Amino acid sequence: MQSSAANPIGGFEARLDRALSHLPSAREWLLSGKTFLAAMLAFYLALAAGLPRPYWAFAAVYVVSNPLTGATRSKGLYRVLGTLIGASVAVLVLPLLVDTPVLLSLFISVWTGTLLYLSFLDRLPSNYVYMLAAYTLPMIALPMVQAPDQVFTFAVARTEEILLGIVCASLVSALVLPGKAAPVLQARFRAWLDDAGIWATGLLRSEAHGQPRDARSLSSAHRLAADVLAMDQFISHLRHDTDSDDLVRIARELRMRLSLLLPTLSSVSDAVRALGAQPGGIAAGLAAQMDGIADWIAAPPSAATDAAGTELQQALRRRPADGPALPLLHRHVLMRLEGLVQLWRDCRALQRMMDEGRLDPAWVPAYERWTFSPSVRHHDHGMQLFSAVSVCTVTFLACLGWIFSGWADGAGAVIMCAVCCCFFAAQDEPAPSQLAFFWVNTACLVLGVLLLFVVMPSAHEFETLVLVLAPIFLVIGTLVTRPAFAITAMGLSVTLATGLGLSDAYNADFSAFVNSSVASIAGNLLALVWTLLTRPFGATLSLHRLLRASWADLARTAGGRHGSDIASLRARMIDRLSQLLPRLAASTGLQGTDGLAELRVGFSAVLLQRELPGLAPEAARRVQAVLDALELHYSRRLRLPVGQPLQAGTVLRGRIEAAIDGLAAGLPEGRDALQALVELRLTLANSANAASPNPGVVSP
């Protein structure tokens, strides 16, 4: 084979292909054209209605526009609600506090931080209501401190302008080649199942034959964790599409099963590896079963594939569950494989119903072992409160700087500081995004000067203005659909539109434009510097706090202090895992865990707590001894550094073995507790072998 150096034509073609792959696609140009059409329609109607700042209607279109019609509607609705809340508070508070500027600044700062904190508690797109309300108050109140008697008129006009932009964006999105969430979700559905299938088949085939797993299989596991988080966003937008009730239910069922695939596959891997390490290794029949399951998962969906899944599940259930010839660990592997087959059967059935667009009323889920409420989330209230207080503090300092400096355009700096802090406060490392936003503001200053004082003086009619604005806004609009550039594109379009001050006549003022732009850049720079000073710890702290929250939850669960709502506990553990795995994948340090071990231990502890009342007295005593030792183990784990693993000591391992021996020959009603104990033994043994530079500490 010739290299690109030996074949310059081939090398040029490869470089050309890479360059063309980064150019906007036809779909991106279409979305950009729709957005620009809606923006100019909103601007024209705002001019016709005599609104004082028609450019806000133009900018509002770029804020809410989305490739999905449902997402445009939902974001528009949330923006209206947030604007109404912030504007109403501004109208009420400004006349009362305008004569005490420090007290007004304190109120605005506390309001911004409080509403930002509320937005953290809602991780769905609806959190936009709180975030927008957080910085709408300073956007309306601060520019009107010199004329508080006109704040009501100003707030009403701002609301009307934004509402007009939202209506135009929604109208154009719905009428001009509407983008439905359902087809996008179907495509994502297939991609998510592909990720899960690659992980499952790679794991089954490698473990069945004692081979190392490939990098593609491992990366699919991390993508699957991120996929679970992404589903929530699509489900939220799907609710705003027409005739989507069944699709929402299907998507929620899928989310639950994708979440449960993570611990199930991890459990299968550990159990098969432990079985392979025993004398005799993995039986040929079990290896053949695992290969058959892998082939079935990899097969395309069809009626024959559905029938094969039913046969596989029946074959796994035909095992001699209480027969002495079948070792306990072998039975455990078969039970976990059965759970995997059940989950995959449900995923395939949901995929078929998704393609048909309706939920089959006769569908009976194959997997019913665990259920949980996806609405229950894990929240790191400490970090969220710290972020909110940080934003509150810097907003207050910015207000004081404006007040005591006497800078006429200082209100713009305060507003941009609040906006820039709120926008990126939920990120582990907001500084890079704020720096990108700083360059966006700087670019808007340069572009604004060129457009406002070189190009736009020649635009004497509305049609000419459209031609002048079209090239730059059409190019910016193509970046909206790209996740890496979405925030940048929105910031560039909104900042540029408001900076130009588009109105019914050309009345550019160079000094006013430069002052307002410099104020915006100064506010952005203040937010960046403040973030660098107060949040230098990056994503590492969030990762460590998630791990410690898992260990604390495990100690409470083992001690029976988890409360009566087991479904909420499971949901919180799974949600924490979906936040944890992507951070573990991106972490450069070795954390001594794969993130799945904690979830599996939690599930086992919950199951033991549930089965405990129905066990015979001696068996219950042994299981309670295991739970007591497990609580002590994770309580001690909390006192160690995150990167230092804590191995299960002889006391905990001995109690697990004693409980297994006591239940192995017991009655069938103790079977679930027995499997939970086996799962605990496997998980604790393998979590001690997680990659870590430290040899680890042994728990008593």
C-alpha cells in the first residue's frame, strides 16, 4: 500500500475529504435559513408594531431556535415564563429600592444566585425558566435605575419583543419543513442500542473465551452512560411534539432498561471471570450459550430474532436451579445472563414500537426485577450551593464597582457578568467556556464596527438590510446544530444583533456602540477572572464528591437507614452512576473504581434488606452480620483518600462466606438473598483489583 507521501494525489483527496466533512451540511444550511427567516419576520413585525427595541425580537429567535420543532416550542415556553417572572420582580422591586443602590444590588445578586440554584435542581430543559428569571431581573432593572417610573413600560416592551420573536420562531419551525423529535429519537435509539450491543457482545465473547476486551467495547460502555443522560433531554422535548404520548412512554421505558444494562453487564463480566478462575474453568456448554447470546444481540431485529430471544430465555431458565451438580457460581452466571436476555428483549420490543409510533397495549415486559423512577436525581447540593453563592457574590461586587465608579455603561458589565456566570455555572470547568464567550464578545465588537459603520450605511430599505445581514447570520446559524459550537453561535448571534441596535432608521453612534461593547467584554472578563480564582479545582472535585456520595449512600443502605422508598434509592444510585462514568472516562487519575461496583453493591444491599424479614432466624442473623460489616466497610472508606482503594477485610469476607454457606442449603425463599450475597462477594473482590497506583488498605 502506498503512503500519502508517495501518492500526493491520494493525500490531497484525503485532506480535501476531511475539509469538506467540516463544511455545513444541507440540513445545517436549511436550519440556518429557517432561523434567519424567522428572525427577519420578527424584526419586521416589531418595526410595524412600533416596539422600542425591535432587535430583541430578532435576537430572541436565535435564542430559542432548535432543529426540533418540539424543542423550539418548549424552549420558547420556558423563555416566556422566565421573562415574565424576572420582569414582574423588576417592576415590583426597582421603585422600592432605587434610592438605596447597595440594597438594590444585594437583592439583585441574591435573586440571581437563588434562581440559579433552583435551576440546578431541575436537570431537564425546563431549568431554563429559573436561569432566565435569574438574569432577566438585572437585565430589566439595572438599565432603568435612572428612570424607575418607566420600568413597567420597559418591562412590558421587552416581554412583547421576546414573545414576538418566540412566536415567529415557533411558527416558522412548525410550517417550514418541521423537525420532529420522533425521527431523531428513533435514530438515536438505534445508535444507543448499537453502543449497548457492542459492549455486550464484546464482553460476552471475550469473557467466554478468556480473551481481553477490545478498546471499542470499553469506549461503548462510557458512551452508553452519556446516552442515558442525553435521553432525558429528548424525552423532555418529545412532550412538546404532537401525538407523542406513546413515544414518551416508550422512551422512558427504554431509559430505564439502558440504565440497568450497565450493572447487569458488569455483573456478568465479574461472575464469568470468577468462574473461569476456578478449577475446570468455564464449561463448554456455558461458553456456547454466551456465544449464542452475543450472536443474538448482534443480529438485526426481526420476528426470528424475537423468537430466538424467547428460546434463549427459556433455555437459561431450564437450568437445574437446586440441583447439586450445578455449582453456585455457575447458577449465578446463568441468572445474570437471563437478566441480560430479558433486558435486551425489552429493548428490541421498544425499538419496534418506536418505529411503529405507538405503545403496544398488550406488551408485557420481560424484565421486571428492578424498577425505579427516572424523575429522582442525585444532587450535589454542596457544590450547587457553592456555585450559586459564587455567582451571587461576583454579581454583587460588579454592582458595587459600577455604583462607586460612576461608569455610565457599567450596567452592561454587570448584566454580562451575571449572564456569563449563570450560563456556565453547571459545568465542572466553566472557565474555558467563559473564555470562548470572551472571544465571541471581542469578535462581535470587530464585526459590529464593520457592519454598523462600513456596510449598513448603504442599507436604506428593509430589503437591503436583509441582504446585508444575511451572509454573516446564515453562516453563524449553521453552527447552532453542532454541540461544540452551539453556545458560541447563539452568543455570537444574540450579542451581535443587540449590539447593532437594529431599528427603523440608521442612527449609529460610534462612542455609544464602543462603550456598550467594552462594558459587555469587561463583564465577561470579570466573570472569567472570578471563576479562575474561585473554582480552580476543575472536574476532579466533582468526581471525588460523586464517589464519596456513593460510599455514604452504601453505608446508609447497609445500615437500613435508606428509608422505605427503595425505588427512589435505586433511581438516585443509577443517576449518580450516569454522572460518574463519563467523568471517570475523562479522568487522568486512577480512582480505584469503575463506578459500577458501587451500584452493584447498593442493589445487593437493598435486596438483602428486603429479604431479611422472611429469612429463618439463623440465616437472618448471618445476613444482618454481613450488612453490619458492609456498613462499617464503607464508613471507613469515606475516611480514606479517593484514590486509595479499600479492600474487603477478613471479617467482611468471612461473614459473606458464612451467610452463603447458611443459605446455600436453605429453602427456596432464600434464593434471592443468596444471589445477592454471591454478587457482593464478586463485586468486593473485583473492586479491590481496580486500577490504582496505591496498593490499597484492607478493611477489618
